[in-house]
Amino acid sequence: MVNALDRLRDLGAGLSRFTERWVPDAWVICMMLTAVALALAIGGAGAGVEEAVLAWGGGVWNLLTLAMQFTIAMVAAHACVTSRPVFRLLDRLASLPDPERPVQAVALAGVFSMVTGYLNWALCLVACALFVPFLCRRNPKTDVRVLVAAAYLGLGTVWHGGLSGSAPLILATPGNPLLAPESGISVVDRLYPVTETLFIPFNLVYLFAVGGAALLAVMLLHPRRDPHTLTPEQVDAILPAPPEDDPRPDSPGERLDAFRGWVWLAVLLLVYPLGHSIATRGFGTSWTINAYNVTFLALALLLHGRPLPFLRACRRGVDAAWGIILQFPFYAGIFGLMQGTALGPWLGELFARLATTGTYPFVVYVYSGFMNLFVPSAGSKWLIEAPFLIPAGQALDVSTVTVLLSYAYGDSTTNLIQPFFAIPILAVTRLRFGDIVGYTFLVALVCFAVSAAAMFLIPPAL
């Protein structure tokens, strides 16, 4: 058994070395996919060269609203985590495990990751990166590689079926590109509130099952002898600094900057309309990307308490969101190509021929997971793939909700072997992805087994 685990770890490390050597930057991959989409539109769907180029150009600026929504999600989550109350909370949590039982620290890291991942994918990224150094200081006998793998679980298991799931929130948001694109061609004919997607029993049971299996797997992987630990000096080097205090205001302008009333006014203006919408229209209809961002902006404001600390935290959060800002227009071009030519229907017919009603959810799951290795942006990838995945599912009598969830689960699983989202936590701990991917690869195999079974049990007409 031990030898088999060692061989699988070596396989995972080899996969990481291959991807680090051969897989280019995410923007370059986007342009490679653009070239493939253009070739398919012209060679497969029969579009003319000029028609394809104009369709791509016509879509570039169609997703600016969505790009800003996801950018604010990242910025607001970062501002929440870097506040002084959360900083103190992380230190207290890290002291809960018994230092003589390192598996407890691994379990806590995994649970923390999945809870934050269910709440918000960006929150999970930032909070787990900050939490690991505290765990290392309080639990010095814990293997740091397994600890980081556990802290990465949220993005590999529950996030896309959770409250911040990009694809479900897109379908729940009024005016989203799939409902009313400028081309006049609708992929879906109505909104899908989160009560029909994220909160249905199948999704909740799936998240519990895949999360529990992943947590058990990572706990079993902790070495019994010779763990790879950090020295006290190494831990001190990676511990984040607490948020700085503002100097005492001396001038009228500084006193205005420090006035807490601006924070309370902003929170009231943000929260009251959302509360009114939930009270009058219901939670399922009101919980959209915009509502999600309102919640985390208000929480960040309250946690910081004053305007300037909040603004500084948001400024640092923009650094983490630059990839969304830059890449969305180029993914929007591919979306325009899908909508402005016959490429979307052509790919849908191709998928319909390759699958049956019973196997289509599994096909979507595998395809979504494979594409996630190359396009680690769930929202933009959904806008590229939904125009042909949903019609193909309809042709096979597979509902939009079933297609959506199959896509979401596949997109989550391969995050465990995709280095893109591990960048924050690796930067903090000063590890390489190759140090942890042997463990995350084994967890991904467990998640794949659970998910594959789920894809053959999921009702075609959810």
C-alpha cells in the first residue's frame, strides 16, 4: 500500500513538472483557444474568414459588466480577510489542534478551506494562504506539504457548488449574456435562481460526499515518520504582518478620512436595498452576483471600520484581480464567435452525437475538468462552453440544471492539479507546486471516483 502511494505521488510530481515546463501563461492559452475556435468556426462550422473575425471583434466588449462583477468579488474578499479582526481569528483557530497530533491540523486546514470555499472562492484563496503560516507556528510537527494540500481542498471540491459558484450565479443574474446576448440569440430562455441550482438536494448531498472523501484522503496521506516541517525561523519569515494602525489625524482632511460615519452610510446604502429585495422577492431570486458582492463589500467595510484601512485593503486586492480584468475581453471574443457564427450549434450537435442521455453528464464533467487545466477561469469558460453544452443537453433531454452542475463539478476537481489558483498559498509558504501536487493528485483521484459515480446517478431532468 505504501509503495503504491509513493508511486502515485511520484506520478503527481511528474505531472506537475510537465505542466510547469510545457503549459504557458493563461493569457497565451486564451489566444491559443482563440486560434482553435477560429479554425473550427471556419473549417467546421462553415463561417467565412471575415465573418469569424467580425464575430470575435463584436464580442470583445460584451462581458465588461461580468468582468467588473468578478473583479469586485475578488477585491471585496481580499479586503475581508486582511482586516484586523480576521487576522486575530486566524491565530486563535490555529491554536485549536493538539500540536502532538499533526493530523488534527491537517483536518482543521481542510475544513477551513471547504467552509471558506463554499462561501466565496476568492475568500478561500486569500484566507487559506494567510491561515497556513499560523497553523505551521502552532503545529510545528505537521508536514507543511500535506497542510498546504489540505488548505487547497475548498477550490477542488465545494466552491463551484457553493454560494459563489460562477456558472450558477451567471444563470441567476438578470441580463446575463446567456439570457440576452447582443446578437439576439438566447442560450437559455429564463433565469435560473439559486434555489433551483445551488440549493437543490442533489447538489448539497454531492458537496458533502465529495468534501468528506477529500478530507479523509488528505488526512490519511500525512506521513507517520519524518514529516517535512518548517523551522521556527522559516515560520517567522512567512508569517504575515498584522494590519497597520492609522496615525492620529491632525488636519481637518485627515479627520474626515477617519470618520466612521462614511463606513456606516456606505453599509446602509448597500445592505438595505438587498434586504428589501430578499424580503419582497425571496432569497432565491435576489441572490445574484451583485447581491453576493454587496454582502462582501459591506462585510469588508464593517471589519475595517474606517475608510482608509478599507481602501488600502481593496487596493491590494486589485493586484490579485488583474488576470480577470485583462483576460475577460479576450474570452468575450470567443463567446462572440460562438454566438455570431454557427460554431456553437455545430459543437452542440457534435457533443450530442458523442453521448447518450445517461452518459452526457459524465461527458460534460470530464470535458469541463479537462478544459479547466487550460482555462482556469470558471465564469469566462462557462460563457464559452454553455452555448454548445446546453443545446446539446436539450437535444438529449438533459436539463440545463443537470448540465450546469456537471460542468461545475468538473471545473472544481481539476483545480487540485491546476497550479494557477495555488499561486497565493505557494507564494506565502515559499513552496513549489511540485512539492504538493503529489498529494493533491491523489485527492483528485478520490474526487474523480466520487464525482464519476455521481454523474451516473444525477437525474437527467433536474
